[in-house]
Amino acid sequence: MHRSWRAPRRAARRRTCVLNAAPDASGTFARRLLRWYGKHGRHDLPWVGERDPYRVWLSEVMLQQTRVATTLPYFSRFLARFPDVRSLAQARAGEVMAAWAGLGYYARARNLHACARAVVQLHQGRYPNTAQALAQLPGIGQSTAAAIAAFCFDERAAVLDANARRVLARHWAIEGDVSRGPAHELLLQRARMELPAAREMARYTQAIMDLGATVCTKARPICDRCPVGSTCRAHRQGRTGELPAARPRGERPVRRVHVLLALAQHKVAVQRRPANGIWGGLLCLPQFESRGALLRRARSLGAILPSHTRLAPRQHALTHLTLALQPHVALVRADAGAAASDPQWRWVPLDRVGGAGLPAPHRELLRELREGLLADGPPRIPGSDRIVPDRAQGDAGKRRQLPRRVATVQK
């Protein structure tokens, strides 16, 4: 009785394991992926094959929520400005933010700077060589830590960036939000099962990222070119369009702000934002919650208020909210004492705003102002070279409206 009772239970367990394992008639998941990568991987990217933890870390942080094509020029410029972790640690916060300006998600730059300082102060400029230790540094999450450890130290650590998550979630048909909770834990378990030997970890990690970026894409995956398509459950079930499940997102709130473009002798006033919050640490055009607050500040700068002009509104989408921007142009007297002496303000020539490290919507606004409003040659106040906005042209109160822009750049 005892034997006849236990034998069926062992058989049932064996059947369960077979059912939970994806069939693999043509070799292991990792082996097929590596063969594909040898022929079709993105070997020309500047961080591919890199063993320097600083460069790997920088590329991983820049690629979070950002396309490769967007990242490439920033990666090169950032390395030229900060070639190693010590130079980044020694830089001022404003320098780091200026080098990052336009790439979005500015908390990444603040964390990058804090992490560099921690590496120098706590580890004598040398990165820890395990994913567990790397994840203790500021701004380095589990997936980024795993990537650095795999690429630089051959650790068998599972990377679960968006591309890898998509490949594995589809291959195993894992339900739910795979970025968190039980679904994430199951995905991590499966990811660890597929890891190759340590000597192949760097190539494998890049391979699964490349597969997700070029073949197993979010929309319209090219399943007939996938090296693991024969064992992909989502493909067999016709569910690649629904897996992995999209995270539920609430409606993005709208915040209305008034933006001041204070002009004096072909220069515009900017100020540095507080370290925390939207565009923290960046030079920005001043923003106000109300038109009245903007006008009061313009007066304190010595603005010629009859020159005040409202430009066409535009919207800018951040990760967690949409900014509804109402720009205002105000002419400032060249000899205004407050404008010249206020340490919170900096005057930047209009033709140099591209290098000032302003966030993308403010750079675009100033570019439009310079190229659009000034294209026809603005009139001047007698006895000075100050720019007069269009409203002062006496055209029966007409204002030239800049085109409405809706830009999507992440925080």
C-alpha cells in the first residue's frame, strides 16, 4: 500500500515539471540566443564589449526610458566631459545637469552624480564587483546592478530591463505586471533558469537586450526571425500583442504655469531650479503659478510692462503630469539694477541658449522666439539696441502667435 501510494505522486510531480518547462528541441534558450547574436546583434554600439564599469553604468542609466539613437550623442559628449568616475564626482551639480540637459528624466543625472561621489568616497573610485554590492549605491537598481556585474565581472546575474522582460514574459507566457509583485518574481526565477555559463554572461546579456530591441519589439514583433520563437508560448498561443501586460496608468494631471521670457539687450534671464522637483538643478526660464506673480517679478527686474506680450500656449508631457505652459515676453531696461545684481539670475545671449543646459521645452521656446519673432527684423527702442516684442509694433494690438507645440520629454 505504501509503494502504490507514493509512485503516482512522483509521476504527477514529473508531469508538472514537464508541463512548466518550455520544449527546447533545437538547443538551450541561451545557446540559440547566442548563435543569433553572433550574426544579428548590434555590435557597433559604443558600449558593446565594454568592460569598464563606469562606461557600462553610464550607458545603462542613459538607456533607461530612452532610445538608443537619442542616447548615442549624449553618451559621447558626456564621456568627453567626464571621462571617468573621479571627474564626474568632482564636477559641480550644475555642470552635470547641463551635460544631461535634453535627455530627460533628470533624476537620473542627480543620482548619477551622487553615485559617482559614493564610488569615490566609499570605494576609492573602484566599483564593487557583485550585483548585490552595486545595488547598494545611490540610483543603481537591481537590473542595472545585474547588467554591470554581468558585463564587467561575468557574474551570472539576470538583467530584467524592459527588453529582457518582454522577451522572457512572452517566451513563458507570464501573466500580470512583470515589473513588480508575484509576476516579477516568477519572471526573475525563469530568467535565472536560462542563464548560461559565466564566460558567456556578457554576450548573453547584450543578446537578450538586442533581441527585445530589434525582433521581440513591443509592437509588431518579427516572430519568424526570432531564434527562440519555436518555444515561445505567446507566439504559439497568438498572444504576443497582449504579453507582457501593460501597467495600468491613471490619467495624467495638468499643471498650468506662466513662463517669463525677460529680454535685455538680446539676452534672456534664466535661473537655476531647486535640486528636487521638475527639472531639478537645471537652468530654466522662470515659471510662476499665476500671471500676477509673473508680472510682479517682471517689475522687480525693471521690465517695461507696455512691452509685455503673451505668446501662444503649448503643452509639455512629463512622466507624471502635463505642463500647460503660457509664455510671456517682457522687455527689461538695460540699466535695471535688480536685473543686473540678483545672484539667482543669469543672463544668457539668445544665440547661445543651446549650450546653456535648459530643458527641451524652454530651449524650443527660445529658439522659436529668436527665429520666429525676430525673423523680420524687430524694431528698436530709440537710442538702444533692445529688442521690442511684436506687440509694440503698433499693429492694432495684433500679436504674432508662435505655433502651438505639444512636446513629450520625460522628467
